[in-house]
Amino acid sequence: MKIAVISDIHGNVLALEAVLTDLKLEAPDLVVNLGDCVSGPLWPEETAAILRQTNWPTVRGNHDRFLLDDPFDTMGPTDAFAAERLSQQSMDWLRTTQPTIRLDEDIFLCHGTPENDDRYLTEKVEGPKGHLPDEDTLARELNGETSPVICCGHTHIPRLIRLQETGQILLNPGSVGLPSYQDDHPQRHVMEAGSPHARYALMTNNNGAWNFQQKILSYDWDAASRAAQENGRPGWARALKHGFYGPLS
């Protein structure tokens, strides 16, 4: 059994297309999507049009939820850009996403933590950046979720963590479409993958034990960066081109 795990496309259809090409070569049995599908100053409708056809089990990310639930005049620019461009068909598809998904007794899918799509699981913000949390912090954020494998996104930073006490595996595949960003919650910080590549992960069941592979793919990130710049988001443009957000200002 081979499962591809993708997350945080953020409307970057060029990065998604690179992942789709690689998926044809890898031929997984299942692809799962951990959410934050379309928000961003890039190609929200083009991205949604592809995702509508995939039938992938898809978790509702925090930005997906903002698009569905928040009044337009309260949205930030990232979500408002997508909201203005998404078709009714794409919005209807977004409503089919689920807050969490339990694939089976072994695998649990969420966007942030099992109970909160807007909290980090595999990063802890200390100072201006995220860092690997200690095991006690991870256990608290799991809040009793006992699945042997828990897949999450939201941080855009790839992680594979094994908890010593329970043997649980936490997999964060990183971001397909946005390798770095700045946020003010819970305090001002940046997340930086350090390169502009599109990322996803593969997990393969080998006689009851899971093996994991991170996929790091080239695509035309210069074109994505230009699109973000043309759409008035220079921070996104730097992030897409370099994989670093740039100095806090």
C-alpha cells in the first residue's frame, strides 16, 4: 500500500501540476490532501478545477474554512483574492472537504492538530521561527488521538516525528505550493523551507511497517513568483522564488 500525502497547495497550479506528473510515475494506491487548497495570489480557480476532478480525500484547512465561513469584507488579502475568483462549482467542491479524516484504524488526517485547523502540531513557535516541539508538547496537541500514523500540514515545513512513548508517527509533507510565509499568530514569525521546490510525501506499508519518502520537485517557480508580484504580493513573490521569506520588517 502506497499513499501520497500532499498539503498546502495555496492556489499554486504550476507546483500542483509538477506533483501530478510525479504521481503518475510513483503510481500510489491513494492520494490524500491535507488542505489549504486555493487561498493565495496565484491561480485559485485553476487549482480548484484540477482538484475537483481528483476525488482525493481532502481535509478542510484553515484557509479553506475562512473562504467558506468568513464574510468577504473581513477576509485577509490571501483569502479575498481567491474568493473573488472561485466559481460556484469550486466553492461547492470546497464544501465537501472534511475537518478531519480517519482513513482506517491506523491513519488519521488533519490540517493543523486533531482538534484545531489553525494550530501547529509539528512546529512550536519560539522567537521569530518555528522549531521542533518536545514530546510533551506534541502529546498535549494530540489530545488523546491514538492513531499510529497522523498526517498533518499547516506549517509548510516537512517533518517526520516518532513519539518514543507511544510509537506514533507524525508526518508533515511540507507544502506543495508555498515554501515560506510570515504570520502573526500566535506571534509574529516566519516559516521557511529554505528552497522553492514543491514538496509532498509518500508512505508505503512494508509488511506492517511504514516507510516514508519526501519528494522535492522542481517547477517553474519564477513564473509563480512573477504572478504573485503582479498580483501585489511581494512577500509571496520572494517566498516562491527563494524558499526564504526575507527579513522581518
